Amino acid sequence: MTESSMDLDLLRELKCKNGNGIMKLAKEKPDLFRGRSPQGNTTLHIASRTGNMSVVQEIIKIQPCLVYERNQRGETPLHIAAAAGDVNVVKLLYDKMETDNEIGQENILRMKDSEDNTPLHMAVRNCHLKVVQELIKVDSEPGFPVNKAGQSPLSIAIDASSTNIARWIISNKPDSLNYEGSNKMTLLHSAVIRRNYDVTMEILNARKDLVTKEDVKQRNALHYAAALFSAYEVEKIVALLSKDDVLLAYKRDCNGQTPIHLATINGRFGVVKMLVNDYPDVIEVLDNNQHNILHLAAQHGHGDIVSFILKLPEKDDLLNTLDEDGNTPLHLATMNFRDNVVDTLCRETKLNIMATNHKHQTAIEIAQTSEVEATENKKEATENKKYLTLKALKETYKYRTLDPDDIIANGCLSGSGTSTTDDQGKLDRARKLAEVILTLNSIVAAFTFTAALTIPEKFNYSRDSEQNGKWDKTDGFFYFICFSAVSSASCLSAAIIICWTYIDGNGICVWIVRSFDQQ
């Protein structure tokens, strides 16, 4: 067949879907159907796209060999009809092959375009369920071919989230699950990564053995499910596992991380809680960086997971654990300015606030020296997080390191070498408070002393001859004398204590500061 440009009259008739007009032109011009469009499409390609049954029938009747012709992309009319989604045209093109001895009907279903796509690939990619069902019913060959991109029709359906098509293929063509894509990923991996729970369960019900298959990162489907699915969905998946598959919860990937590590990194609180309840000792597993789940939760700022872990009996084993760089969970939270996590960790009494990593840095030193790295629109928010992180650490350092016995003359904490400027300010304020109290104490003492000497006339006592010169105990003056004595003694004691404070130095002031802070 020599290629030439397509007749313009024929193009107009095809556009109008005029079968009678096409027949009339065919009688007038016997070589009418030898022409092609600029993309190499024949009249049957164009008619298959428009979906007019009568036109397709007339063209096949006149030129049946056009069914096998390809355009410049290597597509047959069946490729075009499958992509267009007209199941009647697809049936017509396929049924014509039943009496054709030149090429069998199975072959046309498996014919590939320049990208190795079959008509079924085209139907799936364009989400035409009825066409997919028709093509699979008439194709008796096992499995499906893959295109140059390594995609099977089922993998395309899963990637495109065409749930109905994927489930129908799985239930009617279970051998399609033998597919393995790039990076050794099975279709179960793909379904989980696409967060398609329905397809995931359909695959597991058909092939439970796929849950143990690992990709190039040594991850099974449970790794990805823990990172991406809800606790309810993961629980349903775990319920399908056999007793031999229990160890999947402890399976490490190439980074040494188990499903609970990935759930923690991605903030799946419900999944973490469920895995801890079902596999209590899984929290002890460390990854290749010697991170436990508290390290990862702190590093990524998942406060709810941190709070949950700190309520577990095993928290003491996780709280101060060092990773391969010597960092505790507090170090990692501080490095990333996770202020909410830092605040939560600092409330733990067993936290080692003075722990240093392999660079000899404490958490507060990291917070003080770390620079904020963020885009312009996030810089202010990150600066605020750094401020709150540093504030929480300083408050904890104040309570954990400020002890009267540790204070030395140069204003530094013994053993820590850190400045106590903030604490010195507290001491100065305590001294000023003491001065105010001393002033008030002097006023009260002066008033009491003056009152004792200047007795009002109405409090003049009298002697009763019958009482033999004793004071009248019913007189209010007796009580006045008692209260004056107590007041004088209190003022004298307070004055002695305050004077002792100035002589002793910082000790009493520190006690005063702590007393007020605890209130």
C-alpha cells in the first residue's frame, strides 16, 4: 500500500460520521482508503476514534486489512478504539478476526505499539472498565505483557487508583499478580504505597504470600502500611497474617528500621500504639543509627508519640539512650527545634539534662549555637521554635543545676562551667526583697516599741484591794502586752535572719528564690 495524503472529502465524511457518503466516495475512488493522515492514521484509525459503528463496518467491509495497519506510534485501530472506550467498536474489530486466517485473534489482542502497549494497556490507562472486561474475557493467554516502562495493565490500574478495574482484574486474572516491577516491587507494594486499602485487601485475599516479599530496600508491605495506613487498616492487614508471618513486625529494612520505626517517623500514633500492644518488645529494636522509637519521635517532633512512650514501663531504658553519635532523644529534638517535645522531655525527672554527645555538646549548647536554616517565609516561625526550645532547656537547667552547694565565687556552677547570669539576677531581686522586708520590719518594731511606752489613758490599770495588787486579767491591756511582746520578738528574729543573709552570701537568697519559684 502506497502512502499518500488522505482525501479531504473523505475526512469531512468521517468527521460527520456519514457511512453512506463514505460508501459513495469509495465507489467513485477505489484507492480512497490508501491515504493516511500526517500522523500515519488510516481511515479505520479515525473511524475507530469517533466510535461510529456503521462507518467502521463499511470500512472493514471494503478494506479488512486496515485492521492490522499501524500509525506512526505503532498503534492499530484496536489500540485507538480501546483508548476511546467504545466497547462496541472493540467487539467489531475483534470479531472480524474470527474468520481471518492470516493472523489469529489472540495476536491482535497482544499487538504492541512503539511503547509496547497492548490495547488492554490503553483501555486501563483511560479507565474504561467495560473495554477492559471485554478484552480480558477474549484473551486466553496467561498473564499480561509489560510495556517499555515495565508496566503491566494491572500495575497501571493501581498507579492510576482505578480501584474498580484493579479489583476486577485481580479477581478474574489472579496470575496477573505474578508481576514484579522496578526495584523488585510487587503489586502489593504498589497498592500500599498508593494508599489504596481496597486493592491492598483484594491482593492479600488472593495472594497472602506477597506480604513477605521484599523490595530493593528490603521492605515488605507491612513496612509501607505502617508508614501510610491508619491503625484500623494496619490492624486488618495484621489480622490476615499467619503465625509464621508474625516476625514481619520485627523485620528490618536496609536502614535497620522495622515497621514501628517507619510508623514513628511518619507520625502514625495509632499504628505505633497498636504495634506496641501487639508486639511489646518491638520498641527495644534499634536501627542502623542506634535510634530507638523515642529518638525518632523526638527528632521528627511527634509530641503525641513521645508522650505515649513516656508512659510505658520501658521509658527509662529509652529516655537517655545514646545513638551512634552520642545523641539522646533530647539532643535530636533540640537540633530540630522541636520545642513541644523538648518541653515534654524536660518534665521527666530521670532525664539526664547534662548528657553530652560525641562532640561534647549538651542540649542547651546545641540550642545556643545552632543557626536557623529555613526559607524566608518560615524563618520567623523557626526562630520562635528556637526561642521556645531554648527557654524550656534553660528552665530545666535552672532547677536541675542550681544548688547552693554548687555555687562558687566566680558566678559559675561547679562542674558545669556554664554562666549563672540569669540566676544572679534572681539573687539580686531576692536581696532587694530582703531590704524591703527589713524596712517594713523596722517600721513594725518602732510602732510596737512606741506603743508599749505610750499607753493610752483608757488602758490605765487599777489595783483591786481584793486582788492583793494583782493585774486585772479581764483588762484588755494584758493582751496588748502579750501581742506587743510577740511582735517585738518576731521583728528581732526577722532582723537577725536578714542580717545573716547578707553575711552568709548567696545561700539564703537561693533558698528564697527556689521557694518563690516552687510556688
